[in-house]
Amino acid sequence: MFKKVLIGSAVFIALYAGLVQVQILVTQKAGRKAALSGSPKKEATHKVFSFSFAKYTPEGQKEIEIEGDSADILSTTVYLSNVVAKAYAEEVPVTMTADKGNYDKTRNKVHLHENVVATTADGARLLTEELDIHPAEKMMETQVEVQVKKDNINIEGVGAQGDSQLKRVKFKKNVTVIIQTAEEAVSGAAQAEGGPTVITCDGPLVIDYSKNIAHFKDNVAAEDRRGKLTADVMDVYYNKLSRRVSKIVALGNVVIENPDGNKTFSDSVIYLADEGRIILGGDTEALYYEGASESFPGGNKLL
């Protein structure tokens, strides 16, 4: 009887030991499987890929190139950092850089944000915090504060839309334009004679760099050291070689004021800067202050 009990106990102990060993082996195998299957997933969520893409028109012309760092290059919308994009209106592209951005493959649209800078081959620079690029329409736009610098002309405003070469740009509102002389643009300091011309308007402003003309609307004021001109609407022409204002055509509630305080009111004004001549149109009224010079209007007293 004792022998049977001893044999039964031995069998029970052996079975128990076997079960424990099997449990250990199963646990070790599961641990190895989890380690093997878990580590790649953890790395994939943090891995950064280099994204590079180019799109062409049906005629074979390049529309857009975009490069940057992305965590998911297979998504419909690719979110990017350290972005470099090139938009083609002609063979020479405008190059844009930004800290962040995204490319919507379905809509063929690029959105850039944070420290956005767009630079054309002829030296125009657009600076803003947000910029949408529409490659098919060869157009870019922003709804926030924007600055465009080209040659000696610096423009600031809120909201803008332009072609991919920044040859023609529309600023929507709150516009300030500073036109410097060529010497001022190079040295960064105002000269003793003349100085920059500052033009403001409520907007919009449309500037055509290829035709050297800017169209200002609503509450327009142009001013330099020699006088001030205000009007409802104003077209400003500038000489590309001398980089100076060459002519101003102002319409609607025009007021000319010289440094002495004398004012002239008229329906329209044409100011010929190179000749230093002012042509008044429509109803005209002059207001002179006692003791002030009565040589106004005329000469080179304005702009």
C-alpha cells in the first residue's frame, strides 16, 4: 500500500514539474514574439522619411516639386517639415522654404506655414507665415500679413494673391508701400535730399512689376519730404532704371499739401515727377496760410 502511494506521489510530482516547464517555455516564446513584433512598430511611429515629389502637366511641363521630412509618405495628405518647394509658371521656378507644410495629393495643393519665404529668379522675395500654392493655376495666396520686397520697393499688407513668378501681386488691405531711391536701397540709409516715398491705402493694391505700375484704392496717401498727396484712387508709375516714382495719376477728392501747409483741392491730379510739374483737373480750390510761400502748386514741391 505504501509503495502504491509512493509511486502515485512520484507520478504527480513529475506531472507538475512538466506543466511548470511547459508554462515557462510558452511564456518565453510569447515574450520573444512580442519583442520581435513590438519593436518595429514602435520604431515606425518615430521614423522620419525623406519625401520628394514632382508633378507634370499633360503636356509634360513641370508644375511643382516639393521636398521635406515626413513621418508618413504614403498618406493622401503628406505632412512635412523643413520644406523646400518649387512652383513653375515658366521654365525658371519660384523657390519656397518653410518650417512646416503639407501636400494634398488629391487636390494638388501645397500649404506652407511658419517662416515662409518665396524667392524668384529676378530677386523678388515674399515673406509670410502662411502660404497656399496652387500649381495647376500657377498661383499662390495668403490670408495673413505678408511682405514683398523687390529692387527698391517694399510692400506690406494683409492678404495677397500673385502668380508663381510674383510678376503681378494683389494685396487685399492695410497696405504700406515704401519706394526708396537706388542709393537708399543699397546703403539702407535715407539720403539728405528726397528720401523714400511712402504710400498707404486701405486696399486693395495691385502692383504689376512687369509694367512698373501700382494701382491703389481707397483712402490713398503718398508722401515724402516735399509734400503729401491724398486721393480715392491713385496710379503710381515708377522708372525701373532710376528706381524712382516717375508719374502719379490721382482721382477723386484729391488734396495736395506742401511742407508750408498750403493745400490745393481738385477732382484729379497728374504729377510728372521728372519735370516737377503738377496738372490739376476738374474743380480746383487753393488754400494758402498767411506767411507761407505762394509758389504752390508747381515746381518740385511734391514727391
